[in-house]
Amino acid sequence: MPLYDFYCKSCNKTFELLAKVSSTPACPECGGEIEKQVSRIAPAGKTAGIVARARAQASKEGHFSNYSKAEKKGL
């Protein structure tokens, strides 16, 4: 199930929900009617930095399970 952004018309709140494409959930705050919003995409260049930091942390902790065989050769 994908994560969607929603906007509640009743209480004027924006939030994320994990929901089926075919479902129409109610607002978790007031139970009011909600609209599916266009989600923001990750800014360009941010993902590579996040992956690099996660891999550096994994390396410090001594596990390399998230590396490919080619990447492990260079370590």
C-alpha cells in the first residue's frame, strides 16, 4: 500500500496515511471528508547522501549486507 498525503476539509489539517488506492479513508482527527493530495518528491541529490550516510554507519557497525559484491571488493 502506498503512502499518500491527504487534506481534511473539516479541520484544515494535512497528513500522510498508508492507504489502498481504491479506499477513501476518513480524517484521523475529526472523521471528516478528506482529499488525496499530490505528494512532494524527494529533492534532487538528497537520496545519494542518505544512502552514503547509511552505508557509512553500517560499515562502522561491521556489517556490509547492503553492499553489492562489486562494492565489497573496494572495502
